Amino acid sequence: MKTELLAPAGSFECFKQALYNGADAIYLATEKFGARAYAKNLTLDELKKALILAHSINKKIYVTVNTIIKEDELEDAKKYLNTLYILGVDGVIVTDFALINYIINNLKGMEVHVSTQSGLKDLEDIRFFENLHANRCVLARENTFDEIKYIKQNSNMPIEVFAYGALCVSYSGGCLFSSLLSLRSGNRGRCSQNCRRLYQIYKDDILFKDYGYHLSMRDLNTSSFFNKLKSINIDSLKIEGRMKNEEYVKVVTHELKKKLEDDKYIPQLDNVFHRNYTKGFIFNEDKSDIVDSSKRTNEGSYIGKILGYENNLAKIKLEKALSMKDRIRIESNNDYYFTIDKIYNEFKKEINTSSSFCYLNIYNKQPIGSKIYKMIDSNINLNITNEFKKEIIIKAYGKTSTPLTLQTSIYGKNFIIKSDALLENALNRPLDKEALYKQLSKLNDTSFYLEDIEFNLENNCFMVIKDINEARRKLINEINKYFQKERILPKINNDNNLLNIKDDQFEFVAKCRTKEQYDALKELGINKIYYKNYIPYVNAKYINIESDYILAGNYGAINYYKNKDITCDYSFNAINSEAIYNLLKSGAKYVTLSLEMDYDLIKNVTSSFENKYGFKAPIEIVAYGNQNLMTLKYCPLKKYGECGNCNNHQYYLKDDFSKFLLYHDDCITHIINDKPLNLIDELDKLLPLTNKIRLDFTIESKNEVIKIVNNFKNALKDNNKYFNKEKDTRGYFKRPII
């Protein structure tokens, strides 16, 4: 089996670099619903061109529609998917459960690739989507090689893994850090990258580690392990980078393609953007080494150092070439960055490039001995070559007073056209093979190059250049029409709605972490408690559970516990009526709404659900709890020798504005908001929408649990205001995400 190299494209120019430098498939987005909203992305016209270019050389295009969809966006999203289907898109990378089901049920032939945003981490997750008839699953970056191997051995589902590029510190799909602080939701492609910011670490309110990039992950590079990945038949190796430039896409794609085909090849990747590298969790990188707390951005390639100064010019000893317009970093206590505008040789004369000694005008003087790193190489050649294009031979026929006939065969498919103009009798110089080849070889806007022509024109024929070019374009148009692979939209099936789940009477339900909290909740008369019957979003263990109901944190739990009453947790990121409905169809009895929903969106979703399906949405709404901002396999404490102490002390991260508490479950790090969500004063708005109000407890003591539950019970009976604006937050309730 051939392992696919999947490259990114954040623009049409990047797409061409990926295509013509060895990618087997390219993933990209247009201006809608892609999880890199700040990339340039492609227009639909550019996507159509891209499909033709890719299909012409048997390559594929996958469009990312991997954001969660608000209720009022659903119809536009489905129309957009219809458009992608008609255009001939090979596959769609998607995370919203409503859209996953829409494609599977209606747009057969366009593959569904379940995004890493859906949090797929184990065999049960994969089996769920195998049963749903998805076409590929993109695994979490946190999966190890042995875990992936086990999945491949026990499932027929095609698997895609990340092989190179930037890493998220949080499990994808489980990060609310950006949206809670800035309303820019990472689940909607607008991440503000709070993980790349400076934080302090405190232990029991005492400064433990000063400002550092304690959450800033190194960049993944698994190229040394490609043979190992191929040995277990990984279907696709993914390069991260839809926000990256053309130079990055060209170099990384070309170099990793060569490595994939020849394991002895050493990829040359120093001249493109990258942080310090890590082999990642996939190859068991130590948790303390997977971040670089001293850096947040590109390291660059070492090229030389400062030897001294002469008349304000820095004398530089180079080990690699430095050229005009290169961008460099000078390493110091406060790294200095600048783009080279002038280079001088040993005689102080301006030159364009140097490979040994040179002089630079460094406007912010740096210490002697400082190391210099090249971050951007201005000499990367972006010209497209024929290395990965398809050669064709064109046969040309004709005689005077007849059209010029052009014919070619591509992958066994014959294309033939006749020119609109007629061949004439030559008055001076007849049309010969060389002149015709010159015009027919102008195929730069295609994925072909002209290897040769078979010249079968009778003697003394002539045609003006304009008409030859028109004939060439006519032939290319026929070829393009075929290779776009346009489809006809099938009849869309409307769900016949066989469900009718009756919501029970009102009750408070609760989720807790400790036996002390559980006992308190039982004493308080809370009947429905998620404790040992919670299947977590991360590190799920599928064991026998005595309780007749469970809280499912992942898709695998729906697949495994079919005989239980299942409530889907907020980790499913359901923010529209059809996502909720399809989770119910898949086996859930209740669905917990996403924490990222504001009141108006909750009203819209519940109203739409009842209008569409004829019964009240069986949902839970979390009204209390320290919101989980990130779930990490990485531990920011282990790096500093605190492994084993995590739950014996109170640790938190602090920036200039807020602090964020840390707690650990089964060696998984949770970063939670210091202020708990508290919608106690909003119950009058919530009660008409749901019969299940949930209280989530993480770090509360027994007495705090008792106080909070009693406050909520009392709030149903009196008009007292329990919300403390100094200590509590309403989260997203009055603040819609973007």
C-alpha cells in the first residue's frame, strides 16, 4: 500500500507548490467554514482550477469544513457542501456531527474524513465512525505509534496522522482557551494562540517558575520514522501548515516526498519556518521535552556569528550563505530580528550574497559572539518545474481548407478537437513541426508538459498563430472538463424522524471527581451523578459499569455502551439542532450543550429542534463549574521535577490579567478557569429550555459542594441574587463566540 503525502495550501499559490513538489493530496479551504479562518484561502473559482490541475495528474483535493456550525449557518453549510460535491471535490475534512451525517447520507462519492477536531483517540472512536460509514479518520496528535498500530490491526478504517509541523498543546477540539478570553473560537478556526504567550507558574500562591512559554510546543518532525509509519500501512501522512507561505510548502513537501520514497535521504528543512523539533508523542517524546519554554517561534538555521565591530559595521563569520532580503535572528537575551537590506564584502563594497566573511549594519547593536540564524531564505526558487507534471504527446492532422485536428491520450482517455479556423495554403513559409510545437507547448497553466508532437499535416499548410493558440485552448478545455470530475447533485434525503424522546421531569444533575464530592451529592438528594460512570474525553477506559446510565466524553463510549442510557458531554461540541438529533440517533438519550453557546444561540437551537423534530430537545445545560480550557497530555510540571506532586499542591498559570488553575487526572493535565461558570441567576431563562441543569465539580471541597447545591435549590424558590461578580463568571452566556 502506498502511503499518501498530504500537504497544506492556504492559498492558490501554495496549492501549486504543494501539487508540483510531490504531494499526493492537498488539503485546503475556501472562504467558508475552514479551521484556519485567518489563512488567505481559495475562492471557489480557484478551487475549480485546483481540482482540474490535481485530477489531471491523479492527485486529490480535500476541503476542510472542520468548524462547528451555529444553527443559523446550517443551511448555508449544507449548500456549500452541495457546491463542493458538484465541483468534484474528492473529500471533505469535517468535524460538526450534523455535517458528517449530511454528507454520508446524501453526497456519496465525496469522502468524509473525520477531523482531528472530533477528538478521535482509540479503537472504539474509530469503530463508531466505521459503523457510520465515514471514509477516513484523522487521529489526535497525542496518539502513540503503538496505539496507532493497534487501531490499524483491528480496523479497516483508513487512518491519517500528523507527520510534520506545528503542534497544539491541547487535544484538538477540547480547547476553549481562545474563545473564553477573546471570543475567537479555536473550534471555529479563529484561535488566538494563547498557548504561545508568556506565563508564570505558581505553587500554593508562591511563584514557582517565572515568565516563560510554558505551553509553547516544539514543531513535530517524524521524517526519521517514515519507514516505521509505512510498515503499519498508515494511509496518509499530514503536513501541518495552511497558515504558512509558499516557500514553506514547496520545501517541506518536496523534501518529505523524497524522504518518503527513499528512507536514506536526509531532508533539508533548515531554510523554512520551524521551531525546535520534537518527535512528538507519537514516538514517545518525554513530556518535559516537547515544549521549549524559552521560545515561541521560528528558530531558524545557524549560519554564523558576530566576530566584532568596525566603524559601526558588524563583522560576521559565515558558515552558510547569507543574501539580500534574507530574514535573520541574532540570539541574545532579547533575540533581535531583521531583514537584510545591505551586505558588504571585506572592502566594504556592497554585494548581494556572501558565504564566508561579510559586514552588516546591525541597527540594534548585539554582543560579540552572538549566534546568527537564518529564518527566511530569500533564494528559495518558487519556479514550477516539470518534475511532477504529466508528459503528453499531441498528434496534429490536417490539409488545406480543413480544420486543424489535435488529438492526445491521457491515462487511456482520448481527447480530440478540430479548430474553428481552416488551414490555408501557405503563401510563403508553410507551418512546420517546430513552429507548431512552439505554440502547442504553451501549457504552463496546466499539469501537463508537451513531450513531443506527431506532425501529420500535408505539405504547404499554414495557420496564423492566433488560430493555433485557439485550437490549443480548445483541446485543453476538453481535457479540463473531463478532469474536473464534476458531479450531478443527487436528491437530498430529508430525515423522516423516527425518534421521539420524552424528557423527564426537571432535576439537577451533577458531575464530580472525588469520593468526597460524590458522597456530598448523594446526601443532598442528587439522583443523577456522573462519577465512576463518566467515560472521559481523554484516556477512556472501557470497563464494566454497574450504573444504568453514563456520561460519554467521546464517540467511542457511544459505540461501546449501547445498553446504557447515554448522555453526551459538552466535549462533542454540539451547537446546532441537527448535531444533537444525530447524536440521539446514534444512541444518546441526552446531549450536553457546548460550553461555547450564548443564551440567544441556546434559544435558537432548542426552538429549531422542536420545530424540526416535533419534541423538546433532551439536553443538559452546564450551569456551574470551572470551565475546562485545555486538556493536555503534556505536563508543564514534570519539566520542573514536580511529577507526583501535582495533586498535593495547588498550581496555576498566571499572565498579566488572570490565573488558570491546573489539576491532573490519570497523568492528564487540565487547565481550568479560575472563576467558575455560575448561571444561578439565569435559571429563569434556562428552565423553559431544558429539564436538566448540570453542576460540574472539580476542585471544590465537600462544604463548597453543599453550599453550591443548596444555593441552586434555593434559587428555584426565591429571588435572591447568588451570583458574585468578583468570584464568578457567566462564561459565554451573554457573549457569542465568533
